[in-house]
Amino acid sequence: MSYGLGQYKKTSVETASREQILLMLYQAAIKNCKKAIESIEQKNIAKKGEYIGKMQDIIVELSNSLDFEVGGDVAKELDSLYDYLMYSSTQANIKIDKQPLEACLKVLNTLYEGWTEAIKSLKTTPAKPTLAKAANE
């Protein structure tokens, strides 16, 4: 990777909001899942393992970022989905089988689409007046 592109990517991550970083992580997991599927189809075992490993690193990061006190049942459900993704991708890696990865890809795409919509709705929902603003009125 050229220095300019690497620096651009580093800057884009450093200046991204938490929401943008979350979406970037899902995008990267989806990309690596697709590349792992392609690697299995091409019988490139080394690359398959590399891409599954990258995908799993991202899933671990997403799992570690869960806040069960704030997230409650949603965080528990996400944790279960991340466990499923780890198990399925491990099975795909061991068995050199793309079907578990195809199932992972569906879950990742669904989560990405859900978070994208949730973030959009948060941005379009008018902010509630703060106490200070209400006191000034």
C-alpha cells in the first residue's frame, strides 16, 4: 500500500465518529468474509485462513465493545450473534467449506443494514431540549 493511501485510511479512522467506525468494522468483516469465500472457491487455503482470521479479529473487537449495562438485551443478542459468527467461521476454516461463511455473510449484511438504518434514524430525530435550553425559554 502506498504511503498516501495508508495515511488517508489512518486519518479517516482517527477522525471518524463512533458510528462511522462501527460501520467501517462491519464493512471490513463483510469484505473479508467475501474474500474468504472466493479463496475457498479458488482452493487458495492460505488466503482463506488469512481472510477468516481478519474477519474473526473484527468480530472479537465488536464483541469486546459491547456494553451490557447500557445495551441490555440487545447487547446479549449481539453477543450471541458474534459467538455464532465465530463458531461458523471456525467451522468453515477447519472444513474448508464456504457454506458456513455464506451464512456469516448474511448475518453480517443484516447487522450492517440494521446499524445503518439505526444511525440514520438517530441523525434525523430532532434532539430533545436540554434543561438549560428549557430554563431559558
